[in-house]
Amino acid sequence: MKPVLLARRAMNTRFELVLYGARETALRAAGEEALDEIERLEAQLSLFRPTSEIARLNREAAGRPVKVSPPVFRLLERARDLWSLTGGAFDPTVGPLMRLWGFRDVDVPEPTSEALAAARAATGMDKVELNPADFTVRFLHPKLALDLGALGKGYALDCAVEILRDAGVTSALIHGGTSSVAALGRMPDGRPWKVAVPSPTPPEAPPPASPVPDSRAERPLAEFELEDESLGVSAVSGRWVRHGGHVRGHVLDPRTGEPVQHAALAAVVLREAAESDALSTALLVLGHAGLPRLRAHRPRLRALVWP
């Protein structure tokens, strides 16, 4: 059976779809609709688009309650639940810390302890007031800023998969960059989808192009079989900042304000991509010690922590 292959750039990465079925035209239409939904969600959630709901919250919610759409409100409620579940290891308010370390700018000095303390005081979902009566959001700290980078791409994959499922697609794989993969059903031959997790790249090396398995890839860290499941991968590689002689990865521990130190890569498999992405970020922060905590809340979780 010949696959239908589609791709589009969105959310600062490349999304690719592989779809199988008897009706190529219908598959292509469903895939394009799924990609359209990802683009729509980027316009709604992007930190960097001034017209997005998240950008508007970051501009205005410290001064007054700001109304958002019901789907965005529910996503923020979910983000708060995941923040609580992980003890703050996943934190979508990490924006002030990202700016402080230079992941939103360039050539910034290494943060002082005083600056770290001030940025940490501006983070935490406990400082985001969510009012379900009117779908309004208010920030309880003037410097707080939302950044859904560790959740939004997975959420977009979940929405795309639902569009494919509603269109009658029963066999598909969709991924966004090297960090988020969602599988619908099985491959046409009845086997689960197999996805390789590549080794993290050092600062001098380019990142791998795709998490989709490649027969030419050398010694992946692991391979996961997926059936109606999603894989989230978080790693310190990909973006770097240099302070003096130190090279630091872009994932921060929101609890300390420092770059993560317990692992170089974490991968999580769960049914929904939003949770896989968020909890892989939390697991990268927590390291091996975080596995019992996450499994206590998500017994079906499959995971990798390296090294």
C-alpha cells in the first residue's frame, strides 16, 4: 500500500505525516486539514505572535483579568494540573528564566544569584489565576510570562490526530521535529509503528533531522513501538548558550532556575502527546528519581532517562 506523505513548517519546526488507506484523495484531504489545524493553533498559542491569545495574556494579564477562548482556558487548566503533578518540574511560566539565561536573547551575562531569585519569584502556575466562570486569566506577578513550548506542540498533535480519526483514518504517523510523535492505529502490515530515539547531540554537532526511524541511523538510544500512543522526547541538546567556558543546554529546572543537571535526555510514551511532551520535560528535570512519582500518577507510562 502506497503511503500519502505530507509536510508543513509550523511552530518553528517541520511537521510530517505518513497516512495509509484505500482512498488517497480522502487521506490527502484529511492530512491537509490536520496540518491546517496545527497552523491555527500556532496562531492561537505562539509566544512570538503578537496576535495570539498567549501573547495577549503576557501583555495584559498582569494588569487585569483577560478573557480567553474555552479551549485555551482548558489547556491552561491542564498545564496547571501537570505543574502540580510534577512538583513544578514542568512549568509553563518559565519564560522569565529563559530570558535571563539568554534563550530569548543573545550575549547576556551569566545570571547572578539575585537575578535568579527575582526570576524564580516570577514563575509558578500558582501565580496564574484561572476563573472558570468567565474564562478569564489573571497573573498575580507583574513579570510572569507564559511559554507553552513544552506543551503546545504535543497538544497540536493531539488535535491533528482527532481530525484524522474523525475523517476515518486508521493508520497514520505524525511528528513535529525531533521531540513529538503521535501514532494512529498500526502500520498497514499490522505491526505497531516503530520510532527511534536518537542520541543527544553535543553543541558542535547538528541535530538529527527527524525522530522517524531511518535504517542509516547509527545506534539509537532506544526504539519505542506505538499504537494509538504518543512519544515525547526532551533533551538538553538543540539550543545552547555559552557563559565563559561553560556551555549550557536550553532546558531549565524551574525550581532552581538553573539548567538541568540530572539527565541529558528523557522520553515518555503515553496516549496523549500533550502529556508525553510535558512529562518528558519534567522527567528531564527530575532525572531517574522522577520515574516513581510520574508512574504513581500515570501507571501506563513508558519512559527512558539517559544517562
